[in-house]
Amino acid sequence: MNSPLPHHSATRTTAEQPDEEGVHRQRTAIAALGHEVRALVDATVRTTAAPDALLRVAEGVRGLAAQLTGRRARAEIPVVDEFPGGARMYSPVTGTGSPLAPPLKVTRLDGGVAGTCALGLAHEGPPGYGHGGISAMLLDESMGWACATAGMPGMTVSLQMRYQRPVPLEARLRVLAHVTGTEGRKVYVAGSITTEEDPSTVLAAAEGVFVSPDPEHARALFPGLRAPGGSDGGTAVGR
Ligand SMILES: CCCCCCCCCCCC(=O)SCCNC(=O)CCNC(=O)[C@H](O)C(C)(C)COP(=O)(O)OP(=O)(O)OC[C@H]1O[C@@H](n2cnc3c(N)ncnc32)[C@H](O)[C@@H]1OP(=O)(O)O
């Protein structure tokens, strides 16, 4: 699992809740498929193959996609997820099941979180370097985790980025985030990206404001979210 932070396993209601072993098997399989599709994405943006080969592969991929049956509804929280504050298998940032995710692995630090990942050619902005939007995504997500770790899961209302050096592709990166203050439902957070090799040179930095929605707003935004036990329809957030 990619998100070893505290989670709320009872915050979601589903008609068919698999047992712990079933969830583990499903997550393992989701991560295995995510890994292979990420490799496919990498090969897709790296290849120099001729048009005939590209068209042949396109046909094969269409056939594979047709085997992925079932369809999760837009606001449905996957049975393998723990939201908020836990595993998000299909997150475009941390999700081991997402071909879009680097994926970023987040761990708790004293006073914040640290994330590690490497970006690939699929995340390119300037040739050889990461796209600025991808850096913002890594920071936004890590800062969101810092809020959750501080007990105030929230949504970004402001994110100010500073791009100081280009972020190299194919280098191990370290993303740090910590809460700098709170004011009512507002959480102030700061974050930075460096390489693991040179942690003293900040490549990109961000300051953000996150807001914990009040319970009524959270219920409206996330209808799949329920309080532990699910009886009162309340939420585990918005405190
Ligand atoms: C369940 C959790 C799940 C948490 C889920 C976590 C998933 C993590 C994902 C990573 C993070 C994301 O990408 S989140 C996705 C991107 N963000 C969004 O889509 C958020 C869109 N915004 C919204 O939906 C809304 O703004 C909410 C729900 C966040 C808050 O609405 P609200 O509850 O009505 O809050 P509102 O009264 O307007 O504002 C609350 C306080 O914040 C201040 N405020 C508002 N905007 C700003 C701002 N830009 N800069 C400074 N301060 C601001 C207000 O002045 C007010 O201060 P005062 O008067 O109280 O002093």
C-alpha cells in the first residue's frame, strides 16, 4: 500500500464490502495492473516505432481495455479506498493503480509528510525536465496529506508556486510538506521539492491554504462519505 498514514476504514458505505483479505488481493491486483500500464505509458511516449507497429499496438490495447469490465460511478468511493486520510488506489498522484501517478509514496514525518517518486518522460515539460503542473500536483497532494496528518483534511483554496530550478526527470525526488498554522477551518501549509541526491537545493516550493469543509458541505461534496458506523449520515471531517 502506498499511503501508510492514518485512515478511517469505516468512513465509507458499500453494498458489497469485501473482507480484509479480499481488499488486500484487490489492491495487489490493482497495483500490478497500474504498474504495467505505467510501463505502457512510458513505452508509448518513448517509442520510435514505425506507424504500422503503432497501429498494431493501438489495436491490441483496444482489445485489452475491453476486458476491463464494470464501471465505477463518478462520486463512488472505491471499496479498496479509505477516504479521507488513507489509501487512494486511483489517485493521479499517489495511486499505485493509476497510470497517471508517478506514483508518489507519502510517509509521515515529525510535523508533516515526506513524499518520494521519480518523474518519467510522460511528465515532461521542458525537454528532460518535469512539467510545472506536475510539480504543483506533487506539492498540492503532499500539502493535502500534511493537513490530514494534522487532523484537518482539507481542500486547496490557494496554491502559490515558486519554480526555482527545473525538476529533472528520472531522478529520485523528495517532496516535503508541513502545516505552518491554522485559523478556524483554514490550514496554512508549505512544501518543497528537491532531489534526494541534493536535498539542500530547492527546485520548487509552494505555500497553500486548505479549508476543511463544514460537515454539511462535506456531505454534499462527497455523498459516499459516512461517519464511522454510517448511521447518522454525518462525516468524519469538517471539524
Ligand atoms: C472532507 C475533506 C476532504 C479532503 C480531500 C482531500 C483530497 C486531497 C486532494 C489534494 C488537494 C486538492 O487538490 S483539492 C481540489 C482543489 N480544490 C478545490 O476543488 C476546492 C474548491 N473550493 C471549494 O469547494 C470551497 O472553497 C471549499 C469547500 C474548500 C470551502 O468552501 P466553504 O466551506 O464555503 O468555505 P468558505 O466559507 O468560502 O471559506 C472558508 C474560509 O477560507 C477562506 N478562504 C476561501 N478561499 C480562500 C483563498 N483562496 N485564500 C485564502 N483564504 C480563503 C475564507 O475567507 C474563509 O475564511 P474565514 O472567513 O473562515 O476566516
